[in-house]
Amino acid sequence: MEVLEGLKDVVVCESEISRIVIENGEAVLEYRGYNIHDLAKYSTYEEVAYLLLYGELPSKSELELFSEELKERRELPPQVIGLLSNLSPFSHPMVALRTSVSYLGTLDKYIHHIDEEKSLEKAKNLIAKLPTIVAYFHRIRTGQKLIHPNEELSHAENFLYMLHGEIPSEVEARALDVDLILHADHELNASTFAARVAASTLADMYACVVAATGTLMGPLHGGASQKVMEMLREVAVPWRAESYVKEKLERGERIMGFGHRVYKNVVDPRTIELKILAKKLAELKDPRWYKISEAIEEAVRKYKGLLPNVDFYSASVYANLGIPDDMFICIFALGRIAGWTAHIIEQYKDNTLIRPRAKYVGPVRRKYIPIEERG
Ligand code: ACO
């Protein structure tokens, strides 16, 4: 039995959703065959969510209908608002999010239906409601009154509006919109794999999304962006970045927001777009976070030869959108929900139970000793 630690480079399924390929030393990321740079430039999150779920870019009328469907689904059932009000204000927002997703499952009488039609309904419901859960929980935990969804606003605009109580500027809304596009899918990352493992048992979609949210939370995956922000605050000024990085590496510690399982020695294409967004926001708002980030990037490249990943520049983007540090992972989930649900539906369609093997390395053939004789 050969052990493939961490399933590195193991291909476990076929998928038509996203493709990562390294061509001539350059990484290309496509959703359903469309390059991420084109989507970031021309598309909206609603359009990309449609693309991921249905496999094709929508026509104008299809997009209008889809966007309307999302808008109609944004409000939360009173039971979920009650749940959010009863959670401890110290709960991590990501825990509030996954608890609410599970609770939504109790309110769906078709919870166990996994046919495509019902699954798409559930997916649209989750894509629409996740931002409201995150914004409402934040308003509740900070003792502020709820700001209900505004149907005049796009998906990204409406989230920032529900969170801050003010309609965001065009630049802020577009920055979040592009960020959500960039986070919408990424092949078999750990959280999507967790969702597919759950789906492969034919578990309900809420169970699969709870598995994904739990997996996203760790600092080696989506949790890294919160840690990046802790680091930016600790470094505090760009000139301290070099010594901070050097000392941390000398202690054998990891620098959060650097390194990637798939992009080894190649630039993560999402990072290129996120760096542009972070720079644009820095010019309009607080330039500190971007400047410190640039200095850290340079130092990590110099001392370890590692490149930033998607979580690195996300941190300065979120900070300049006024998003609290502990909500950074939630923003990742607001984007990734489109990819998770698309993968769950794909898994249901052509399912094989995902059940790998482990090589047993513990003791064998031991003689059982009755408890009275164990001493
Ligand atoms: N800081 C310092 N050293 C690092 C880092 C880092 N961020 N990342 C990798 N390395 C080093 C490892 O120590 C190892 O060095 P060694 O060969 O001398 O022992 C080498 O690079 C390879 O690292 P692995 O952990 O084997 O690579 P793997 O593919 O398993 O891990 C991971 C990828 C988990 C992302 C890793 O790079 C990491 O821990 N990064 C920091 C956390 C992070 O930013 N996570 C977000 C990832 S992106 C995402 O999920 C959205």
C-alpha cells in the first residue's frame, strides 16, 4: 500500500466546473472554460454563479431572471434570525454561518431531495441567504438594528449595505463583486473536496455545505486571511516587514497567505487580480495595509522564494471595505458557495462513494487481557 500523503496530485474525479493548468510556467484558471481574468474584468458575481451552476454564461434575460430569483431569496426565515440572536456574541462568525446553514436544513421540507431541480433551488437559496446571515449576525452581535436586503442593489452592493447600513461606493461594490468572482470556485480545494465527500454519501445539500464551511475555516485554507490581517497589524509599518519575515522563518514558522498546494513556483492568477483591487482601494482609503503587504511579499520572496496565495491580498481588500477581521473567512464562503453547490450537484449526478483507504501502522494481533488482569 503506497501512502499518498495529503492526496498530493491525486486525481479523484472528473469535473466540468473549473480547470487549473500550468502552461509555459504560467498558471491558468478557468470556470467552465472561461478565463478568470476575463470574468474578473467583464462579469458580475451573479453571472459567474449562474455559469458555475448551469454550465453556460446566461443571456441578458436569463441573468435578469436569476438575479431576481436571488433577490427574492435574500431575506431569512424568522427562526434563523432567532437563532442568530441566541448565539453568544463571542461566537466566531464562521461558526454562526455554518450553524445557520444547518438550521436552514431543518426548515426545508425537501431537504432529502437531491434531484437536479430541487438541488438548484437549494443552491440559489444558499447563495442568496449566506450574505444576509453574515451581515445580520454582525449587526446582532454589535447591538445594531438589522438592515434588511434592498432589492435595488446587486449581490455585492447589498451585502455591504446590510453590513454597514450605507450604500457602498461604486469602487467598493465592484471590489467585493470581483473578490467574490475570484473566490467562486477552485477545483478540488479542501472545502470543495469535503463537500463532495459528503455528497458522495448522498447526504443532503445542507450537510455538504456544513462540511465545506467547517473545512474552509482552518488556517491552512480559508482561515489564512484572518491570520494575514493579524500579521499586517503586528508588522504595523512596512519597514518592519523584512525583519519580521526573516525572524519568523528562522523560527521555522509559516507565513500565512503564502504557498499553495497547486501553484508551486507559479503565480496564482487570482492573486494578480486581488493585488490590483487592494492597490485601487489603498489609493482611495487606508494605504497602510497594501504597503505592508507589498513589503512582506518582497521579504518572503527573498528569504523563502514563496509567492502569495489568494488569501494574502484579500486581507487588505477586506480591511479597506470595513470588514471586521474575524469575518474574512465568511467573505470567502460567500464567494465559494456557488462553487460548492455546483460541485455537490455534479457529484450527485454521477456518484461514486468517495472512500479511500488508510495504511494501518499500529500494533497487530494483540492478545486480549481481561480488565481484572490489566494491573
Ligand atoms: N511559510 C513558510 N514556509 C512554507 C509556507 C509558508 N506559508 N508554505 C509552505 N512552506 C514550506 C514548507 O515548510 C515546506 O518546506 P520544506 O520542504 O523545507 O519542509 C515547503 O514549503 C512545502 O510546503 P508543504 O506544506 O509541503 O506544501 P503543501 O502543498 O502541503 O501546503 C499550504 C500548502 C498548506 C497552503 C502551505 O503553503 C501553507 O501552510 N501556507 C500557509 C497557509 C495559507 O496561506 N493557506 C491558504 C492556502 S490558499 C487557500 O486555501 C485558499
